[in-house]
Amino acid sequence: MASVSTNAIIEQLNQARNLAFSSKEAFPQVLRQVFQFVNNPDQKIQEWCAVFLRESFMTDESKISSSDKVDLAIDALDGLIVLANIEDTHILKNCIDTALVVFKLVFRYVAENDGCTQVWLKLNELKNSLTSKFQSTFPLPPSDTDEHDQFRNLDIKIELIKFIVLVIDYQSRTPNSSSFSLSHVNSNHSLIKQSIEAEAFGLLDVLLKVLTSDVMVTPLVTALLNHLSVIAKRKPQFITKIVAVVEQYSTETKLQSNYETVEQYKMSKKYVDRCLKVLINFMLKNQLVPSNYTNALNKKINLLVSRGEDIRKKNVLASSPEDSNIRKRKFEGFVNSSKKIKTNDYKSLYCLTEPDNELNNFDLSTLPQNILVSMTLSALNKASNNKLNKALDIIRDRCKYTLENFTPADTRVKKENDGADDEDDDDYYDYRTETEFTLPPPTELSFQEKKNHINVIIKNFFRLAEKDVSSYDEKQDLNGASSVSKELTKIAIKSWKNSSWFVILTRLASRGMRQIDTSKPLLKDDDTAESKDVVENEGISNLIRQAIFDYFLDDVHARVDFIIEWLNEEWYSEKVFNEDRIYEELKEKYLEEYEKKPLSTENIESKVQEELETHDIPTPIYNMWTGKVLDAIIPFLEPGDRKIFIRLLSDLPYLNKDLVSRIKSLLYDPGRSKIGFLSLQFLIMYRPPVKGACLEILGELSQSDQEDLKDEAIKLLKKYE
């Protein structure tokens, strides 16, 4: 009953959302009603509210006026404080996006209306709640090591970087700027004191700690370096602090993390160096660097350029003798954190080290009891609470798994022979020719076991990728085989090529695991959950997709053909599959009408085809993975990669507004904005369906406070509108 009630509430909320976006007058009233549902204990309803709040505050003045948006931002503070403390990644991410808008609106409101004590207190509570989460793993629980925690929850941390940079911008003075800052607040303001700038300095120190870590968390480092260029240009009071950290930062001194491969470490160095070079060039070009740091940064930029040229001449992912000099961070976690045990004994149950380690065979019972007690107490004193709790959790999960999957041994009691001779074996076993023997049915694989098997299959396919089969002689392998075997082989694989493994793997992901969920029609807005089999099959398909995605990231330049082929296969398979589903649903609908009114329903097939043409065929899987590809490749594009990127955009089978919007991050990067503008021009000229989305991005940039972006956007708008 609870799920039915939840679905009913969400259905009503969806109706309210449709009303809000269709009526500018009704929008404020609907949004205020939604605020009441934020406190609902059901997480699905809270997630819906978080998404709707983000959509509402991100919309333009065509849907909601500026004055109404300010009032609603004040009313939204209570709800955002609640959402910011819910342990759900999706909810928190939407909450931060909403807070980016709300903080600006409410801060300005308080600056212009002195005396709003309650509003100011709530805004500070929201701000403190979000900024404090940057150095934690919230909403995820902490793991057994700090190093592992640095590499977790990166999406939330990147969102928090944007929010913290906004707080720094608003809570510090900006000389000679039209953008809002502490400089625009009355110096005698009773709530917003000028001393609040000290907090901005403290928040900047928190961000700069990312650069002082002994390992590189590349997504965080690159995101921070890009934001530092904005702070450096607007806030001269921070420039010395920023330049000092940047001048000391060197990828050569960073250790390889235990949670990245050697190849990932080398790629991280390459792209962090590139972002560092862009930031230093930007600061030098705009004369932001203090004179006492100019020489040091010029030397550093020359070093980065030289290092980049060396990397370009060779394959950064190829093994080299220099790899042996890479230093790895000391591992502080558990080597064996598996929740399954190989053998049902106490040794396997409590083993958290490498199972093959010879120390595991040491017999501690040979030591005196007083020494054992001393060793145990010393070890417990050195272990942190988090690490000890994590170890106990692993052992508890092993016990639970063993008990749930325990199979008693098949023990048979041998009867006494009662003096019978060995020759009477037949009588002993009571052999009867009429006895029928049947094999037990195969045990059904669990979802985890299926995942393990598919991982083995994926690894085998990628081993094929490393083999050269261009000289493979099919006839040689068929010599001596029967005629039936030869014919079967020809049918299975007519001509194996170097890329054949990839074709099979992509089709296994896009077609092999696909299953129709008859309980969830495409043409109806049904909030019922998908069947367990569909969810599990899709999860296995996503394992294959993730492996292909990771393979592409290992060498983007050389494997762009593979990624284009995969995404085309995903789009085609999903489109055909969903088109067939919609066709069958429409046909069933018209057949039901025919059964009720045989005389009024004619030519069912033509009606089905006509209505089918009016439907947009959904391709959510393709959209999701194309978005992931763009999000992965865009941060690491270099100025010379424009041909590769434009080719990727041209060969993608389908683009929409959401996918095109990923290009915006390129436009805000001073060193790569040219690629972004060239991409938009290409899409406007050769991909008409997304022309409107491209013009919308240009329109947004034409309102930017960055003059170079603004001028280029206005020029292109005049040309293509």
C-alpha cells in the first residue's frame, strides 16, 4: 500500500509540474505547494522534489519572473537544508545545483534589505551544510582508508567546488567589476560584515588542499584548476596564495594511487599538466602574476611545454623503462576485502591479507600466551576505529554469505558387511537393473555469479584485441576437420578480422542481453518498477558497456572509430527494439478497439503505421552512454584535437539538447574555447535538428561577463540566427 500511495503522490506532482511549466501565473503557487513535500519521509518523493526544484530555478523568465524567483528562493531555503542532509547522491547533486542559483538570489536580497536576520541565518545554515561536505564522503559512508575516500563520490565533490567558488566570489571584494560581490554591499550592513571575506580565504584554503595531496585525483584537480582562473582574474587579493600553490605543484612528485593503474597515472599526469599550463598561461597573459613569481612561472611553463612535446612524440600508454621509477603510495587498506570465503574454515574467514601470503601459514599457537596478548593489544591500539569497524563488517558479511549459501556435505553411512566376503560386492550395494538414475537439475546462477562469468568473457574478448589475426588462415585450422565442422565454422565466423571481437562484444551488450518487460508498456506513463530479470540483464549489459567505455578512455585518439561504431550500434539496436515494442502496443490497442467495434475500425495496419510515425522513439541507453563519452572526452581535449572531436559529433547517429549542452564547458575554457565554437558552428550548419539548442547556448554566452566569449557568441548569433 505504501508504494501505491507513493506512486499516487508522484502522479499528482507530475500533473502539478505540467501545470507550472504551462502557466507562468500558476508557477509560484505550484512551487510553494511542492516545498511541503520535501519533508515527506519517502525518498522517491524527496528525489522528485529535488529534481523539480532544480528545473524550476534553472528556468528563464519566460516561465517565472525575476521578482517571483527571489521570493521563491527565500521560501526554498528550508527545503534545501533538508535535502542537503539526505544520504542520496542524486538528491544531493540536484540540491547543490539549485543552491547555486538560490545562494546568489538570497545573498543579493539580504544585501539590499538589511534586517532580514532569519533569512540570513537560513542561508548561512545551507552554505555551511554544503561546504562542510567537501572534505567528507557524504552521502557515502567512509571507507577503510583516506586514500580510497579521495577517489569516491567525485560527482558530488565537483559540484561542491562550483558552489564553494561561488561563495568565495560573493563573500569577497571584486575591484572594478560589474558582477556582484562583497564590494556591492553597504559597509555598514548589520548582517553582511566586511570581515566575512576571511571565510572566503578559509574556503580557498580548503580547495587548495586538493593540490597538496600526495596523489592526483584528476577530476578534482582539473576542475579546480579551471575554476582558479576565474578567481585569479576577479580577486587580486587571492592571487599570491593561488600562485604560491601552483608554483609548487608538480605532477612529477605525485605518487601513483593504489586505486589507479600505471596507465591511468600517466594519463593523469598528462592532462593535469595541460590544465596547469593553461592556467599559468592565462595568468601570465592577463598580467595577474606578482613580479616576484614571474620568472618562476615562466620556467615552469617552459618545463610543461617541453614535457608535453616529449609525450606527444610517443604513446603515453606504452610501457617504458621509466615506468619502473614510478613510486606507488603505501597501501593502508585491506588486500583481501572479499565478502566470500574460498573454504569454510576460520583461517579464510578472518584473513584480510593476501591469501597466498606465507605469513598466513604461521602457527600462532606456538607463541606464549603473554606475547600473543601483547601483540593483539598493540595491534588494536594502532588500528583506527573506522578501519576496525570496516574489518568487522567484512567478516560479518562473510559469515552471512556462508550461512546463506551453506550446502551440507553428502555423507553416506557405510553398513557393516556382517562377515560377507569381498566377492559379494554386488549383494552389498544391492544392485538392481531396474533402478533409474537421474542427474540433479543444474543450480541456477545467482546475479553475482552471472556477473563474474560475464567479466571472464569480457577479459577474453579484450585479450583478442591484443592479438594480430590479420594473417589468420582459416583453411589451415579446418584441415583434418569433418565436413560438418567446416560448414559450422563458416556459418559462425565467415571471416575473422582484427575488429571482429569488438562487433561481437557490442552486439552482446546491445542485443544479446535485451529483454522485453511486458509489464511496463512504453506508451503509458507507468511508475511501476521493472522486473527483476530485466534489471539484472541490463546490469550485465552495462558491465560490457563500461568495459568498452574504459577501453576507449585508455587511448581516445586511436580508438575513436571503435566508440563511434559502438554508439551507432547502441542507437540502432535500441531504436529498432523500442520501435517494435511501440508497434506491438499500438497493434494491440487497435485490435481491442476492433473487437469492441468491428464496423468502425478498418485497415488496422495503416492506422498503426500512421500513429507510429508520430511517436518519438526513446533511446535512453544510447543517450546515457553518449553523454558519458562526451563528459569523459571533453575535459581532456587539447587544442589540436578539434578534428577528432568534430568527427565524433558528425558521426554520432543522434544528438539532442542535453548532449549538445555538454560542449559548454569547452567554451568557458580559455585555451579550448575555439574547439567549442567550431563544434557549435559545425552542428548549426550540418545537424539542423540541434540548431536551436546551439543557438540557445550562444544566446546564453552572449550574456556572459567574459568579454571574449560574449563577443564571439554575438558574432555567431548574428551570422546564423
